[in-house]
Amino acid sequence: MAAQFFTSRFGGQSEAPFAQNNLALHVGDRRQAVLANRRLLQDEFGPVCFMNQSHSNLVCVVEGIVEQEPQCDALVTQSPGIYLAVLTADCVPLLMWDDESTCVAAVHVGRRGLQNGIALRTVAVMRALGAGNIFATLGPSICGPCYEVGSDIYQEVVSIFPKATAVTAQGTLALDLPAALIGQLDSVNIQSARSRECTVENETYYSYRRDGITGRAAGLIRL
Ligand SMILES: [Zn+2]
């Protein structure tokens, strides 16, 4: 099985409201602090490839670390020893690998990513590269009851992804993104395991919904 892990908000040099281990350059944190946090990660685990995420359905296959971060929401590599990183604060960090060690993938799946099929596109790329049976891990993300949405968005999503149906503690409409994503992966025969940690409820993690201005944690995987 490919090496994989998820970072928490602890252990880095960022200060409030990004404290402590923010790995994202685009959220308003001091650049020097983010670069120091990334350096700590790379000193311990080796080269890490980040991406410039925008809730797109773009998949990039990378062979090494490039100076300019790829503009995409999914990274795939066949190169051993390079960690692929997906940055999140409530969205689902999705990591995938295959039983023949052909390739690995790190995918950013928010509501828009669920709807635009970024995970399915990534699976197609992995299979085109010769992947065997693919497995998936869904890291810490916002849970169903914490993801309250308006009725328009609710209808738009659950009409296509019935498994996204959720309600808040107050009984209002909500979306279970990880449940919907597991259903989507299931439809292309991919077994997945889901973290039960909710980023909103657990202050170990960054949460955009809870804090607004905040940092991003990483899900990382390598061959
Ligand atoms: Zn929750």
C-alpha cells in the first residue's frame, strides 16, 4: 500500500488565524511562514508536489517537482518517492492508489468537485496509466450535519447524488459530501474508507466553515 497521511493544524510556524501548520500560500498567511512549514514537511518526508486548486475538474500527471505549481484539482504520478499533496479546510482530501503500484493520486473534492466529476476523471487517468484495482481514502472533512446549505443547492446536489442527503442538528437541509463521494467511487468499483473526523467539530483541523479566514491542511500520498 502506498504511503499516505494527513496533516493537522499543529506543529508549524504560522500565527493566528492561520496557526500553526498552514500549508497554503493563497489564504493570506505570511509567505515565509508557509514556506517554512512546507520545508519542515519536506525535510521529514521528502519532495512534495503541491497544486494550485480552483474547484476545477483538471487532472495533472506529474513526473517530478516543478517550480510552477500545476493548475489543477487532482495530481497523479507514477514516480516513486514524490508526495502528492491536496490542501483542504472542510473539502474532502481524496487519496487513491492501486494494488499494482502503478500510480497514486491526490484529489480535491468539494461540492463543485463532486458535481464536476473530478474523482471520476482522476480514476480514468489512473486506469489509462494501467492501474490495477484502485482503493481510496477520504481524509478529514466537513460532515453531513455540519454542512448546512440553502434549498437550491440542496436540490441540485441530492437530485443527482441521493447519498448526499443530510440534516443539521436543527433539522435544516445539509449535504454529506463524503457519503456522496463514496457512492460516486462505488459506481466505478472503487473501495473506499472514510475518516470519521469532522473538520468543523474537531479543532485539530482547519475549517473554513467554522473560522472563515484560516489555513489549509494537507493529504499526502506517494508510491
Ligand atoms: Zn461535523
